[in-house]
Amino acid sequence: MIDATHELPLSRQAELLAISRSNLYSLPRPTSDADLALMRRIDELHLNTPFAGSRMLRDMLRLEGIKTGRQHVATLMAKMGITALSRQRNTSAPHPAHPIYPYLLKGVTIDRSNQAWAADITTIPMRRGFVYLVAIVDGATRKVLSHRVSISMSTDFCVEALEEAITQYGRPEIFNTDQGSQFTSAEFTGVLKANHIRISMDGKGRWIDNVFVERIWKSVKYEHVYLHAYENVAEAKQQLASYFDFYNTRRPHSSLDRITPDMAYFGQQFIAEAA
């Protein structure tokens, strides 16, 4: 890290760390309280009307008495990594140099554990600022196999979540993601290839391909995140881990015939042992 009190000149420290010297003299501007409140409301509206772009969201906000411009809404949407479904659902932007893999789940009935997994990223608002959350989910049972929280949209936290899921639950036949740069990276796809997992990616704008993960985001936000103002990153990690334990083990799902994801994932033997 840069140390202004070190005997080495700042320019030399920047050179050793391979960063621009201009970064040493400009501090990042914190997000204002007003923008944090606006970002939370945009996130809520996006969950309920994911087809709404910046213009529609601006108009919806104005109907609520919140005066803001379309460009400001678009800027905050980009900061949060959300886009309207009609254009492209991806939270993370694609990388032009990364290969894109074909979508393998078209017409496939996903009805057993470890047949197909999926991953996605969303933003989690806190009292001050926000963090990114990635989850690895079993497609048939909606079980959240692993998750990670990060302050940046890096590849590392996605790879860590993937490796944990494979270590604890084995490997799926197919792994599906969007075309975000984290998921198309050599680091992420390398783990899949090393474990002989077939790689599947949503087509551009094909938001429906990972829609069940979007439903999990809606559950976690309305059932927990919006009810608790996390004070810091450590609290966000602890509280989200607690929620996902509840989600997997105690929350029944109508789509699973009113049993929990754990019961669906582990099967009838798990249900008999838990009785």
C-alpha cells in the first residue's frame, strides 16, 4: 500500500505497485446520503419492474415525488450494475477478449440435484454504501450452495464461491451464467474445465435463462436486506450467511411443493432423518 511517510518517494512507490501516479493525488468521492437512498429505491423498483430502463425509472420516481434526471438514474444504475431486461440483464459487463460459450439448457428439463448450477451477482445496499453478492445455486432445488460478498466486482470472490460449492457438493453436469466478465474469465472457466463441467452461458439479453436466481435475489432483499440496514461489510457478511442458512433449511417454497431447498436437494432420506 502507498505510505506517505515511507522513505521511498511516492512516485517510486506507485511505480513498484504498477499504478498511475495521478491516483495518489485524488481520493475517491464517497457516495452521498441522497444517492444511497436513491440507489436503494432504484434497486427496489428494478426488482419489481426489471423491464424498466432509466427513462421509466425516472418517471416512476417522479410520480413518487422524487425529482431526478434520467442521466443521473442511468449513472446510478451503472454504478449498481443493473440494466433493463429488454436490453440486457447482466449485472457484470462482458469482456471483448473472453470467449462466450453456447447456451446448453434450451428445452432441458432440470429436475434433479447437481444437474445444472447457476451463478449471478447482485448489489446489496448497506446503511453507508453497498457491496456485491455472488451466489452459486442448484437449478432444480433452488439451494444456495455457496455465496461470497465483495466490495468490488472482482473475479476472485466468484471463483472462491465456485470452488467452495464444488468442494462441499461435488460437481454439476452443467454450469450456467450470464456473459459477465467475471464468469467468462479464464480463472472462472478454468475451474469448470478442470472439473469437467460443461459451460453454458445465457444468450445476449436472455434474462429468462437465469430467472430463478433473480427470484432468490428478490427473496433475500425483501425478506432480509431491506428490513436490516447493515452497518458495515462484516455485518453484511454475517447477516447474509444467517439468511441463507434460513433460506436453505427452514424456508418452504411453493415451487418445491412446500418443502425447503435442503429437503429437495438431499431427497427423501434427508426428510426422513429430519422428521
